[in-house]
Amino acid sequence: MKLLKPSWVNHNGKPIFSVDIHPDGTKFATGGQGEDSGKVVIWNMAPVLREEDEKNENIPKLLCQMDNHLACVNCVRWSNNGLYLASGGDDKLVMVWKRAAFIGPSTVFGSSSKLANVEQWRCVMILRNHTGDVMDVAWSPHDVWLASCSVDNTIAIWNARKFPEIVMTLKGHTGLVKGLTWDPVGKYIASQADDHSLKVWRTMDWQLETNITKPFSECGGTTHVLRLSWSPDGQYLVSAHAMNNSGPTAQIIERDGWKTNMDFVGHRKAVTVVKFNPKIFKKKQKNGSTPKPSCPYCCCAVGSKDRSLSVWLTSLKRPLVVIHDLFDKSIMDITWTLNGLGLLVCSMDGTVAFLDFSQDELGDPLNEEEKNAIHQNIYGKSLAIMMGSQLSSTIIENPEMLKYQQERQGNQNPNGAQASGPENQTPKLTNVLNGESLEDIRKNLLKKQVETRTADGRRRITPLCIAQLDTGGTAAVNSIGMKSNLLLTSASKIEPMKALDSRFTERSKATPGVTSVPLTIGITPLDRVKDSSSVKEPKGKDETSSDSEDKIVVKSMTKRKGEMEGAEVVEKRKKGRPRKDAKMMPISQPFPQVTFLLSTDKEPSRLTTPVALLKLPTPSIQKSFSTQVSTDGVTYLEVENEVSVVSGSRLSQLKWSREGREWDTLLPSRIIIATGSSDVVAVACEDRTLSVFTACGRRLIPSIMLPAPMSALHCSGHFVMALTASATLSVWDVQKQTALVKNESLNPILSGTEATVSQSFLTRQGVAVVSLSNGKTYCFNSSLETWNLIADKQDSLVQCTDFRSCVSSQDALGSMGPLALTQGRNLSAGRLASRLSSTPHHLQQGMTLAFLEKQLASALILLSASEYRHWLLIYARFLVNEGYELRLRELCQDLLGPVHKSSSSSWETTVLGLRKRDLLTEVLPVIGQNLRFQRLFTEYQDQLELLRLK
Amino acid sequence: MAKVQVLNVAVLDNPSPFGNPFQFEITFECMEDLPEDLEWKIIYVGSAESEEYDQVLDSVLVGPVPAGRHMFVFQADAPNTGLIPESDAVGVTVVLITCTYRGQEFIRIGYYVNNEYTDPELRENPPVKPNYTQLQRNILASNPRVTRFHINWEATLDKMEDSENVDPAPNTMLPPTSMPSKAPPLGLMPDNSMDCL
């Protein structure tokens, strides 16, 4: 074993809290305290490994330093794929860094170190969730999730493929959470906290698997970190600070039953960090000796507050090596090289140490295949979670499944290039200088830059954009090194004065003044003088006052503008309505008001219905109007009231015309509303009668006497719907001559609201739909005899659902129907929801589920078969994507029905005229897309096949 | 984290006669599109004794600022000599460049400035009343002093303050013993002494 303390790895004497070696072994990151911020530094590994590289001036030691964290950095961790670095700090933030390959060296401006950054690492994501210092971060196997723990007692699980989405916040610790480790198999994540507990959480449902407290009951919360570790074979979890017989230990917890029978003893003070070697070893075969089969073993490094480090092999009872007095202060973090032979340790004293082992000392590391074989042996074929890359290693169990998977891959390939890995989304800077060198630009920058005056006379400079943030190329920009302007005066002559020094760091009172003062208009002269006292120049003062006036003027101007815009919007909306109604035409007839051509005759109604009963508006009577009905073949209805007066009664004429064919009929009263479908024509008259004719003009039934004047009348197919002014609804099937809805009151939906009916229509299946002005839409179900809410514009569920990923392009057609009509515009608004990143994923998931189920039920009650099918498929896709197995099973069971017919079964073979088993045939390929459900797929596929053969 | 990072400030026309305008070429990088302008200021410290003699040489709005790397030259007239105490005209003082966003200062870059006569005769026997035409201004460009302040970058004021600046609930406070040597040196902790509220 070789030991090295590279003195050049330091944070200028400030503590180093974390160290992590990059998976490719070429660099490592340290995190800790910077000058006045947190600091993350990326170092070159080569000078640590080889002395000649350390001496070679041309080999950079420091690759990049980032001082973006506002406070001390407690943890740095590379992702397993090496593309990202995550850091967590006292500023409550987790930052994710990615290397930007676009610009040459640059320095951290103003830092005392003049070393240039060789590599450019850029913060691509800031994860805000914790309300306290972030103590530890950890990437899950395969980088599916990133976990972070904090002194706010919680652990956040971030979706590493969709930052900043939070998958789950694990709550349960009652003390500061100071360490995290993922199970290498991916089934668990373990956390250790100051509340004397170590908790193991399942990744399947993010619930607590076990809570281990016994070994920690004696522990005091005196360590800065509690970095625990899981062995690479997954069999052992080793805690940081634990106590056994009042001696500090590292507790070994067995995966099998979470037994706590063993521990690492020997450190004199609390164990701060445990780190397993990523490799599994087997005994080095000595030359000549008989190859004796030996058990593979793991290797583990333990660091403690007692400033010593111990390295253990699970095959030995005593530590392999113990190094005392390696540091002046507590050990904070340990990291192994991927080959398992190197080890970096960092300490609060601001130094790091490197240990180099030989294979003779540790043993032969198993290769990945052998390691996988061990995993296979212990955990079997079915790995607990099927995420991403793990999926591909799952065995496809039947040929049908294979077929679907292959088809799916075939379909995906054309779009393969657009696969949305996180890499594609990360911003990169690109050069926007058109061939001009930066030096040229700098020479003329002052002349070239655009300077304007704002309305209040202030200078405004448009900065020259020299590099854009986007996803594009990697063109190199000339380095913007600090120009070293040589001073003529010797530096010693400039004696820094203390009074001046303070000015560098204190915010001057004058600075925020100029912009913030003007906001208070009623400021007394005295105050103003005080505020601008530091700005002695009279010009400055003038600026202040003029600024204030202008600001106020602008404010009131913009306010007025806002109002005007509002009015415009209202107007636009009004204009927009007829168009929307026109869209409704295929299904039913819009409100007649819209289609009135003339409004000359405004005689008051002679009917004497009590006003109190008139809840719904009735259309006024017009001299004549025409309306277009049914779109298949342009059909017009023309009404002319009072065409002639015959023996005291006024006759009105109704004229029907379609493509040259026409008929007319006379009615003894003035016509208020006329409407029709392809099959029937319905006419409501002033005398509260309703007449229904066939499309050929034959009267179908004698005039129906209505209880109140007609408010709205719709026809669709053989159905006629009447909404009276006394807020009652009737629907008749005029072909069968039956009433579907009999004078049903709208009171249940109208009472308690100020709302009135804003729109109504009748679906082809004869379901009456009524929209209210408060944004709610109801339909009346005649079998339940209930009003059912099918759409609500204020529904927060709609606002927050996100099922776009479940909608395929072919689905667009299926979504046309009465349901889409009532909520169409809302749905597109709901899609904005995905942008509201504030909604936690699990909540959104729940809301989407609830929404989709509501859609399905609404489509069912509206008897809208195509929409039902549409939403069923989306629902199934959603269940498959999000892994709701129980619901999926229930859905399949309902669609399949009993395999063997029995008389007691109430199972219907069809739903809305769609054969359920046909629907299942459509749903199954969807299920087949997720290998996780392959058993389910196979089960139902087989049963369906069986039924087909019968 | 600050949305705007100052990458470099180059001091142009330095050293120069006292009456020449100040010129700073500022390169900064912005993480995302800023809806509002940045306000830059050059403040000349007239006297080390008192802030009273500070002069805001100029303030400019810089915008629009889309995400990316930008540069501009900030030029401002030399200080009004009438406002500088005669005793402080010659010698070392400070010039500050500050940048504010939504009225909050987030970065302060300070340079030492040495004003001295170029003429050896005047250097030996400086006149009682400073002769500004003979003074040379020399900015110690190689040693900028940068102080960053934690500000609220979002428009939603209260929310941000809650999540970033307020201490965690009392029960989650760290026991003092568990945080050894983590506090930055006293007197130099502008990030933590939040005064933007």
C-alpha cells in the first residue's frame, strides 16, 4: 500500500467536506467551504496517481472550480454514467453540473487563485425543495433517481431523467438526515439521521421497509455527516456512527432480515463515513498452490472523527490496515476508484489523502460478469424494479411479447434520434460571433454597442451577446482571459486602507436607493435628503426625483393599458362565440338567438306566465328568421311569422329546403324556435305548443302542450329535447313515441348558484347536455334519473393532469364527440399543467388518474362510444406507464368477462355497442409495451385466444 | 444561485489622466432570460473617511439580457473634482462597480485606485490645492475584489425568501457542536447577512 497526501489538493485551507472520484477515474471532485461561498473543485487524477505527472507543469492539476453554491458544499457525487456531478450544500440547494465543451479556459472572476479552469462545468439544474442544509446526495443505480437528504429531516427523490421533478419526499426521520445510500440492486435506499435511527425505504412504493434504532440509541448527534454504505453484493449495509457497549462502531446490517449482529469495532470516536469498495474480490491465486474455491468478499473503508482510517475485508476478522493521525481533523468522506485499488479520503482539516493498494493486498477483483452472476444468484431473474436500462436485461418470456416488443422498437426507430435523454436538453453555449474574432469585437465594442435612453432619460446599453445558451454545437470561442494590465506603480505603494477595504464588501446605502426610493411617493422631503445623502452630486438627486415621477406615470399608464386589453379580450370572446356554436352543428342545433336574421318585431309576449317561474330566458319573437339544420345536405328552415291573418288568427309559415327539395307548412301561432335534424323538424310556438314533423313535412304527433314557454329546443336523430322557461327538461324519442326525460327540473343544478343555462344540446344518442354560465356542464341520465356533472371549467383536476405521453397521434379522431365539445377548450388548457413544475409527480399522477377515470365515466354516461374507446385507450396507456397493476387487472377482467358462461353472471358483452373483448384486443398491445406487465399480458392474451377458439 | 455571473471585467484606458472617463469592459453570463434590466453603477469613493463623498459616476440599464454570455463597455465620466476633499485627491482610493437586479445589489466589484502626479517635481512637492490636470489615475486592475450578495431573483418576493433565506424550523436547527469550523470568518459573511428584505 502506498500513501500520498497531495498538498495541492486544497480549498485554501478551508475544510473539504466531500470527495468523489469520477467513474472513468481521470478526475475527482471535492466540495467544501470557499472564500465567501460554497466551493466545488474538479481535479485531475493523473497527478495524484503518477509522480511524473505531478511534476509536469503542462499537466493541469485543477480542472475547474465552481463557486456557485452560496454556502458550504457538503456533498459532491458523480452520476454513474459520469456525465453529471451533483452537489448539495448549506444553501439548501442541490445543483447538477454538466461539462460544457464549448469554451476555452476561464477563471472564476475575482478569486484569489489565478488558475484557469481547464474544463468548463456548468450548472444545468438547480433543485430546490429542501428547507434546510443538504447533507448528502446519491445517484441511484443506472442514474434513474437522485436522492438528497437534508437537516429538514426529509429525503427528496428526484427524477434524474426529468429534473426538477420530485418523485417522492421521504418523511419519517425526526432528526437531521446526514447520509444516504442506494441498494446496488435498486430495491432500497437507506438513510441515517441524528434521530438515532437508520431507515431503509423501498423504491417500489417509497414506503419504510425497516427502521433500525437499537445500535444507535446511545449515539449523540455530534458528527457532521453519517455517510453509510451498501456492499456491492447488496448483502450488507454498514452504518456510520453506532454504539456497542459505549464504544463507537460501524454497524453491519444484513439484508436478510435486517439483522444487526456484527459491527466494525476499534475507532475511538464516532464513525463519520463508511464506503464500500465497488468491486467484489476473490482470493489471489498463488502460483503453484492448488486452486481452492474461496468465497468472494467485499472491502470496506471506515473513517472516523478520531482522524483515523481503517480498511476491512469481509473475509478477515481484523482490519486490513489502520492509519492513525492521517489528518488533523475528522475524516469527512471517502471514495474508491472504480478499479477498487485506489482510495481518496478528505478531512475537515482541508486536506486529502490517497491510498494505493495492490492486487496482492486486496485480492482479485471480480469482473462485471462475475459480479452480475452473484447478483443473479442472490436475487434471481426478476429484479425488483424494471427501470430503463434494467428493462432491457429482462428476459422476454413468450413469443407474443417478443413480437410486440419488436414491433414497438421498429416503430420507435424513426424517432430514435429524438430520444429525450437528459443530455439533449442541457444547455450549451454556442458561438454567435460571425467569424469575427473576439479581439476585433472588443476593440470596437464601445462604438458598436447599442446605447439608448429610456423614457426617463437614463442610459440603457444592449449588451453584445457573445455566446448563446442552446443545445447546439461546440464551436470554440477565444478565451477571455483576464487581461493583465501592468501597473506602473509598485503594488506596495498602494497601502490598502482599512476604511477602504470595508467598502468592498458593504453594500452602500446609495446603491439600492436610486431604484427603490421612487416607489414611495409620499416621501417627506427630509427623508429624501437622507436617502440621497450619500449621493452628493446634485445630478444624482435630480435623477432620483425625476425617476419617481416617471415611474408612477408609467405605472398608471400600464394599468390603464391593462384594462383596455381586458376589454378587448372580452370583446374577442364575444365575437368568438358564434364560431364555437357553428362547430356544434354536427351534433345538434345551437341557440336560435344566434341565427336570427332580422329583429324588427319586438312585440311583448302575450303569454301570462308568472315572471317568478321564468328561470330561463326565452327567445324573443321575430318577424322572420332562417336557420340551418343538419349538415348532411344543407338544410334550411325558414320561418315567417304572420304571413296572413285568417279569421282573427295569425298564421305563420315554416319552410324547409334541402338541395332544391322543399316543403312548407302553416301554423296557427307565431313561431319562436324552429330546429331540425336529418330525421325530424321541431317547432315551438308562442302559444306554448310544440309541433314535430318528419323530414318530409308530415306531422308526426299532434301539438304537444308545454307547461311553460320554450327556452331552447334541440333535435338530434329521432330525439327532441325541450328546455322550458320554467327550467324543466324533456326529451322524447319521436319515432318510438316515448319520453326519455319527463319534465325534469333543472333545480338540482341551478339551485344555489347565480348561474343560468348558457348552452344546451342533445347528443345523437339522445342524451341532454346542459352547460351553465358557471362553467359546469351536466347531462341527464334517464336510467339513473340524475343530473351528472361531466365537465367543470374550474376543476383543478383538469388543470393539473398530464397524460400527453399517453395520447397517440391516431387518437385525435376518436376524441371528437359530445364530451370533447363540452370540455374541449379546457383540455388544451390542462396541458399547460405539465409546465407547472411545482406539482409533485405523485400528486400529478393521482390527479391524472382521477381525471382519466372521470372522463371514462362521463363518456359512458353520454353514451359516446367513440369517446369511450378513446379515453379507455389513454387510460390503459397511463396505467401501463405509471404501473398501476391492480387497476389494469380490473380493467382487463371487466373487458374479458367470465370465460365460462353462467346464468348468474350479469356481465354485458358490449359497452356502448362496442364489444368488450374487441376493446381488450386493443388494450393488450398497450400492456405489452411494458415488460413489467408481461405476465398480465400473457394471461389475458391466452384467455382471449381460448375464447376465440370456442 | 445567482442567475448572473460576472466572468470578467477588463479595465480599459488604464492608467490614464485623471479627467478621462472610466471604461470597464464587463463580460457576464446569464443562466436564463431576464425579464428585467440589470442596473450597473460606477461609484467613486471620494474619501476613505466617509461615504458622504461617494459619487455615483453613472448608472446604466443593461438589457435585454437573454440567457448566454454577454459583454458591454461601461463608460462613465471622471468624478466631479469639486466634490472630492482636497486632502483625499492624491493617494489611494476605491472605485466600485455594482450591479443590481430588481433593485437588489448582487455583486460588487471593487478596485483600488491610485491617483498620483506623473511629474517627479509635483510628486515631491504636491500643491496644496490639487492640480487635477496633472494627476494620473491608476486602477489596480489585476486585483479586483469581488463580493457577491444573495438576492431574490424571482418576481415572487415572499416565496423565495421563505425557501432560501429563512432558517429552518427550530427543531431542525443544527446543534452548534455538529457544525465545527463551518462558519465563514466573521465580518466577511455578506451572503448570510441578508439585508435585501
